[in-house]
Amino acid sequence: MFMGIAVYLRLWTIDYRISSNDSELLRKEFDLASREAMDESAEWRRRFDDEFEKASKCSSELDEVCGLLIIC
């Protein structure tokens, strides 16, 4: 029985060391994925802002042209 407990404790300490290293690795991978997601989100936001600006410019030009056509 003593040998069984010794083997169990040895396996538990090995597993604990591996799992603590795994948690550090997982944290680093999560941080990297989070930064990549924020970068991608910023890129999509920039694209949205650019397209919104283009659409606003087209809309104002269209309003201006329609205004000139009605007056003429």
C-alpha cells in the first residue's frame, strides 16, 4: 500500500509540474491570440471608417447634384 501511495504522489507531482507549465503556455497563447484579435478588429474598424467616409462623400455630392438639377 505504501508503494501505491508513493507512486500516486510521484505521478501527481509530475502531472502538477506539467499542468503548471501548460497553464503558463496557455496564458501566453491566449495573450497572443488576444493581441492578434485586437489588431484585426482595428484593421476592420479602419476599413469601415474609410468606406463610411467614401459613402458620406458620395452622398453629399449626390445631394449637391440633385440640388443643382432641381434649381435648373
